[in-house]
Amino acid sequence: MSDLKTPVNAGIAAKIRKICATLDDVTEAETLGHPTFRVSGKTFCAVEVNRGITAVAVKVGLPVQAGFLKDERFYKTPHAGAHGWVSLRTNGRLDWREVEDLVKGSYRLMARKSSASDRSEKRRQ
């Protein structure tokens, strides 16, 4: 269960913000008190708190989600795990290249979905 009233680690949020700032068309919004990052209105990354620990939530996709969940640093993101999301606990030593790869991979998944959705909408017009 996400801790809705517990603030996220500001240092972690700042580093995620910096990664997301390198990506095209990203917007940041606050969702349930935590920073979320979106492309074309679709969330691709969130900084959350679960059981008192700040985590970074990203979409990896259902086909590879199980592989991530074998690593104890990851857990199925509450409310979004059924859709291929995982959360990385940040209470241990982080490999920021790995975090950046996860964030950018999620961005690509969601940007691709947005592009496909945009094309479908244009065909209907």
C-alpha cells in the first residue's frame, strides 16, 4: 500500500526529475502527493513511498515483469502492477545508470503507445 501522506525522498525525486528533463515532451504532475512524469498525458514514471521507503515506479511490460520481481529490490507497483509496472526500492545503493535505463525504457514504452493512439485518432478524423 502506498503511503499517501509520507513525502518522497527529495534527493531521489530531484535525480528522477533530472533524468526526465532529458526526454522530449515530458510533463510533471503531482499525483496523490507524489511526483509523476508523463508523455502525451500517459504516466511513465512515478516516485512513490511504500511502507516508508521511497521507490521509483516504471512500466517494464508484462512479458519481462516477472524477471524484475525475482530481484528483491523490486516489487509489483500497487494498483499498476497488473499492467506491467514495477517499483524499485531506493533504500539501498542505487546504480543510477540502471535507474536511468529503467526510466527511459518506460518512457519509450509509453511514448510508443501515445504515438499509436495519436495515429488512430487522426485516422478517425
